Amino acid sequence: MRIMFIVNVDNFFISHRLNLALKIKNCGHEVYILTKDTGRFNMLRDLGLIPLNINFDRSGTNLLKELNLIRRIRRSILKFQPDLIHNVTIKPVIYGTIAARGLSTVKIVNAISGLGYNFIDGRAGFTQKIILKLMKFAFKRKVNFIFQNPDDLSLFKYFGFLIDNDYRIIKGAGVDENLFPYNDPSLNGKLTVLFLGRLLKDKGIVEYFEAAKKLQDEWVNKVNFVAMGDVDFENPASISIKELNSFLVPDYIIWRRFEENVVDSLIESDIVCLPSYREGLPKSLIEAMAVGRPIITTDVPGCRECVENGYNGFLVPSKDINSLSIQLSNLLKNDKLRLSMGVNSRQKMINELSLSQVIRETFDFYSFILGVDLDQRI
């Protein structure tokens, strides 16, 4: 069988879908990745995968360029004749599905990991209307969906996109518990609260900084608040370098650029905090759970799937700096609670969010769609 992934950029594919692709390849199938090359294609080729370069522009607004992008996707589909296309993130979902219109032998799986900037924080402008019209047009053909949380599923039902289409809820992209082993926190020296993600207002980075400032008088010599991530200049919700620098406090509020290998930073942390406005299902929180860290996050779609309030962390209302600072202080003061919640995080991750479980559920869905047991075609 031939499976084609259509993804914005190669780095995202490697971080979120590489293990799934390797499983498909190791079962004797061909794997194509239609994505933007940022310098990782040789690595993908060395692993036996087939990367194909296409220049996705996440914020592209030039109509002719966008139509040409859809045409290029269609040409790739016609050339390589995949049996199944797995579109990942909203733009490839829409464009990949439109590009495959009229090709009834090609099965489509659309992975919905949130709807992006235009559907967060009450935005309901012209761009959102255009996206909804494109989705309505794209989903007229038979397609299949993978959702990461029940809220996105409910939203698609509300929009009427699931009337004749099959779907599954599969929680995230999965994390390998062996690559993210459980580690007891050191309990020596200064504590560390870690924010791990792009520095977007929609991810609650401003609330994170403001909560740290609120706790500064009590915790300035006892805690490091670390924000590890990059400024995303292509995203309208990104904070600026000037804004970022205005929040930083030497030896207290610290910024580190994103590192591809985040295991050590997670192990060095004592609490992981993501006060996001909405997520699909944040991989950073699953990784934090794997190494055994308590989580403080918001009671919003995607985030709430990672935390049972009071069991492995705390859920706080979105944009509520006061509640966020109170729960941070509660955990910082209680070594025993942090330790027990961290153990619970690890167990919840193993039970619900492990890589092996996600791959197994995805393979089952592929096999259902194709009418072939992919595991048997080795």
C-alpha cells in the first residue's frame, strides 16, 4: 500500500508523525511525505521514507499562489497514486481534501489538531468565514476524521461536517514512554516552573509571565520561571521580542530558545505550566506527564484531556491570572503533592496517551478505511 502524509513542514512531521510513518514503512508499505523542506529531507530518506517538497505558507493570502499550491498537491497525488492520504493540521486538511476531489479510489484521513488562530479567543471574522466555506466545499466528498479531543468533534458535528463521514477520537500524536522516562524531581536547590511551547498569546504566555510577576516577592530567590520556545513571526498571536524582554527578570523569569531534545529540560523542571486558550492535545504536556511532572493548565479543549483536577495537576480558568498564581503557589509550597501528582501524571500518560496506543488505534482506523489489515501485509 502507498500512504501519503500531507503536512505543513518537515519539522512538525518529524516531531508528531515520524514514528507512525516508520511503523507503516516497517510493515512493508511505501510512505510519502508531501511537506515543506527545511533541511530534514536527507534524514527522512535515510529512514526509508519518501519526502516530496512543496512550499506551504502557513499564512498565505495570495489567491493565485494558494490555488497553485492545491494544483501542485493534486499533481503529486496523481503522480504517486496513494491508497490513503493522511492530512495533518487545518491547511493541509482543506487543501489536501480539495486536491483529491473526484479521485474516488483515494481514501482520506483528516487529522484535526485544533482549528488554528482564527478559531481561538472568540475570533469570528472574515477569514474564519472563508475557512468554513472551504471546509464545507472540501468535505462534500467521503472523508474520515481523527480528532484529538471531544470538543473539536462536537464543533465539527455542529458545522455539519460529520453527517456521512467516519471518525475516531485518538488522543494526540503519542509519546514514547521509553524516550521520556520517569524521573523523580531533585528537591534540591531552586524550583523550576517550565512553559514549553511557541511564545503565543493564545498559548497563555502573557498570563504565565504575569502570574510569575505576581509571585515575585515571595518566590524570587526560590524559583525559576522558564519559558522555553521561539517567537513565531508568522503567527499573528505571537508576542514580539520587545514584549518578551519586558517580562524577563534575571535569575527569576528566564527565556530559553526551543531545543529539539526537551527531555532534560522537562526532567530538570518541577512543574509544567501551559495556560493556553485552546489546543488539539498539547504534546508538551504529554511529554511532561511521561517524565512525571504535575501540570497546571487551563480548563479548555485539549488541555483538560491531560489533567484530572487535583489528581495529576490543576485546571484553572482561561486568562485567569489570579487562579493561575494561586495554584502555582499551592504546588510550589508542597513537595509531597508535587511528587504524588507527578507519579499520577506518568500513570495517566501510560494508560491513555502512549505512543504505542496512538499507533495501534491509528492503524486500526487505517485498516477499517482501506479494508485491509496493514499489519498483515509485511
